[in-house]
Amino acid sequence: MCGIREQGQHPLVCREPRNFPDFDSTRAGDVKREEQVVLDGDELPRGKAFFQLGATRHSPDHRLLAWLADEAGSEFYIARVRVIDTGIDLADVVPDVSGAIVWTQDASAFFYVRLDKNHSPAGVFRHTLGTPLVADVRVFTEADPGFFISISRHLSGRFCDISAHDHETSEEWLIDLFAPNREPTLIAARQSGVQYDAEYHPAFKGSPALIIRTNADGAEDFKIVWAPLATPGRAYWHDLVPYRLGVYLLSFIVLEDWLIRLEREDGLPRIVVQYLASGEEHVFAFAEEAYSLGINRGYEFASNQLSEKISRRILSGGQGMIVWWSIEAGVHVEPHSHASEQIVWMLKGKMEFRLGSEQRVCSQGDVVVIPGGTEHEAWFREDTEVIDFFAPPRAEFLLGGKPAYISDS
């Protein structure tokens, strides 16, 4: 959203270029920022007796925007998909939707919660673009009529989270967005009075894990635990932020390097930022008698800064991926291979490079083509900028983290 225009009645949905560096400079101020109106909330209602814009969500490749609208005042929303570059909606129209839309990683389909005629959740469905509504697949059903269903996308981008809940009890299931046809996986079976909500981290304590806010084990004001992704059940939950009497843990955000939590004590909120590698914490609070405070999870799980010497930015589509790297002198890319074909374009600096048994020195303007499956290695003797093109995309890059084969020590 980019606000409501003066004397307007409905919000505008806009996008603007992110600060991807150009070839002449990488400074933020050198990139011109221009907003594009993707959805005009004042134009969409024309000719309609009622209009309420609902949730919107761009696809992982930023080509498409799923958007919801209630056009009858019934709170039954209609989902449509807009091609962002053209502003034209696809033929796909999905009625009776509630809540959020979650895209599959390849943007070929999305998940949604469908409502029945009684306005109760009929289940979670998957709609594949270009197919009729009758072909939508029900992937989850809740048997208890007293429970609600909602879905969300983990910030890391790996999973769609299905939450079945009432006001006292919750249960969550995971859909792998990289393998959306697989059955959902249960995190922990529901237990009356126990609530929890989870986020995925691809490399917490060295392995894939879930970080979970819960009131289990008598933690009435909530605590944060973690569990290995392979064994997410209650028996494997370990305290990460233990329960503290009188400190209400309102919400949390999991980033690649940080755990951010919003909590309240003695009626006042505060934000606590924990560095996951060391456990070191920083508290943000104010010397005021009363104030409000919140946290917004944003869109990005991983920082562009992978380490003190390495930063990168990624543009990914369905068939290819572009990665810009800024690498300081002294970095060693150890021997490795991958299935993707890779094209390396040297923007500046110098790199000593080995491809199979061949060694060469690359400098500004040089291009190297690396066939998929071929072992290669590199040493950076100067501060260097590189553009890599991968086909197909390196899916692991989208999950964040510095590849284990890159050494900057």
C-alpha cells in the first residue's frame, strides 16, 4: 500500500524499484525511485454499489499481484491476479475467499481459504493459474466447526503456514512452497488451551528449525522455543526465550541473523532484538508514561550483507536468477559444483578462477560460462563486483544465508 490520495476513499497499491545497484555506482542515492500504481483503489469501485479492497500479495518473482475485493458487502472476497507490468488481470477469478493469499515458489499457483455458504471455512485450497475453479485442490480440512482457519507465508519463504484455531487452542501445518503438491506436515497436535505459532529458519544452530511462540508448559504469558524441522513435535521443543512471569510476549519476527520480539511488562511495550549467533540482546523502549509500539515483519528474511566482506542482491524468475555480488579482497570460494548453468560477468576487480582443470585470471569485462555440474573455485585478490546468472535458479539462495563453500576469514 502507498496510502490514500487526497480526497480519495480507497487505498492505492504501489511498487517502486528496490535499490538494486546499476553498473556505475552502488550508492543508494544514485538509484532513481519511482512509484508505479499497481492497483488504484479509487478506479476499481467505479460502477459498483459496494467495494472493499482486501489483502494483496505479490508473487515471489514480482511478476504478478494477487488481490482480493469484497464487491457485495458480504465479506466473501473475490481473488484476482494482475500482471504487474501490464496492469491487466488474468482470467482467473476465485470467489468466496477469506484472509490471505500464499503463492507457490514458482508462482504457478496460490493457496487460499475458501468459505462455505455459512461463512465458515471450507478448507485450504490450491488454485493453479489458467485452470478452472472446479480443478482447485483442497489440501486441508478442519473437522471442528468451532475452529477458524488462516494461512500465512513464513518470512523465509519456504513454507505456507496453516493455522487451525479458536480463541484458546491452536494447531499448525506446513506446506512446502518449493514442493506444493506434497501433503501438509503437522507441527504439533492440538492440546486444549495450548496455543502456538511458528516461523521457519533454514540454518538455526546449523540445521533447519522452527522457532515457535507458545503458552505451553504453563507459560501463560508465552515464551519462545525452537525445534528441529525434522522433529517439530512438543517432545522436541527447547526453550529459546524462557517464560518470565509478568512479561507478556506479544509477537515475534525471525530473520536470518536476528530474533525480534515485542513484549509488554508493567503495561509498557518494548522491542527486544536478539542476535541468534551469540544470544546478545538489545532493548528498545522509551522513558514515557504511556506509548504504543509495534513491529512489522516486512518482506525480506535475509540481509544483503552476508558477512563483513560479502554482500549480494538477488532477482529471481521462474527460469533464471541474477545475483549481484560485492566481494572484498581475501575471499575464497572453495571448490564446489551445482546443477545450474552459471554465467559470470566481471564488473570490476580481479578474480583468480579455476574451472575444472583450467585456471585463468578474470578482470573487468570478462565473462565466464560454467556448465552445470562442473567443479569450480575462485580467489578474490581485489575488491570485486560480479553479476552471476543462473539457470535454473539456485533455490537455496532464496532461503538466505552465506553458502558454506564461501570463506572470508
